[in-house]
Amino acid sequence: MTKRNVPFAIGEWYHCYNRSIEKRIAFEDVRDYHRFLELLYLANDEAPLRRDEIGTRKFEEVFNIHRGKKLVAIGAFCLMPNHFHLVLKEISEGGITAFMRKIGTAYALYFNARHERVGNLFLKPFRSLHVSTDRYFQHLINYVHCNPATLYEREWKTRHVVDPQFLGERIAEYPYSSLSAHAGARTPTPTRAILDAEIFSVARTVPIQKMLQEALEYCADSDIP
């Protein structure tokens, strides 16, 4: 079962997620999504995050930048227009908290400068769920990857899906989640570097109908909004 907002323990996996203030759009375009993905990679380092690490580098080149000791292991991710989901494992004391603070601050600074606004962008504190069993860990991965379903089938959580094949294709093609990396896409994505290599030996991929079923089971068990 899952437990909400418990202290982080080294070696344990957690579902960490956050929503923008007033549910405003937090990712306006491809550039915004790419910046957050770049931060998922660069902020996962015990060394301070330097904004000039990105500079004028191409998106693909950022994921070749050398990092030091990581703060967390990242198992999966999905960015939605006004919120995001991460599957994280604590690998150093205080690692998840430090990582979430780094990406939240860095992205808000970037977003505010680009879109001429001030103040916090995401709610504080972020939310977290401890996933303590293999079964719910697998369901969590599928829940995170199925999040884009809302963009195409708004009632999918009520098990009302008009066109399952269409929905499956859209979820598989969604560019801002780690599903393609998990599914072993023939053309490796640059963002595969965000994920911890361990995840590919412990997480399994299943057909879209099974994904949706397990995602709904996780949603019901965790009472996540």
C-alpha cells in the first residue's frame, strides 16, 4: 500500500508530484518542456546547479554534460501542462528534498524571466507517496505514463474510453514522459539519460489496456486527485 507524505528513507521509492499555483499553465510550449527535462538531468547532482551549464547548448547535448554524485534515482516522469509526476528513489540523505527544491527553484526562475511574471510557480510543499510493494510500484509507473490520457479522453479515469486504440497511440507518442524509454524505443531518446539504469531491470512494460487498468488501480488505492 502507499503512505502519503512520510519521511524519505534511503533505498525506498516515492511518487513525487506537484501542481502549478492556481492550476495555471506551467509549460507554455516545447521550449518550456525541454527546459524542465534538462533540469531533471542537471539538478540530479550534489553539486550546485549552474544555469550556464545549459547556455546555448542544443537540447540533445545537455544530456551529455558530466554530473557528479546523484541525489536521487529517477524511475519515471511525466510532464503535463499544469503539473508533473516523478518516480524517485532516495539514494542520499535528504536527496529527494534537495532535488525537488533545485528543480522547482531553477524552473521558476527560468519561467518567470521568460514569461515576465514573479513569485512561486508550483505549490509548496510538493506532495509525495511512499510505494512499499512491488505491485504498487509497477502500478505507479503505469499511472505516471498514462497521465496524458486526460488530454485525449477526459473520462478515462471513470473507465469510459471511446477509442482505446487512438488513446494508446497518443500515450505512446507523448513526448514529455519516460514511456518511450521504458518501452525500448528503437531510436533512443535523449531523455533516457534522465532515468536510472536500474529501472529497466525492475519495471515491466505491458499493453495499453493493462497499463490503463493498473493505472486506475493505483489511482484508486492512493486516492490521488
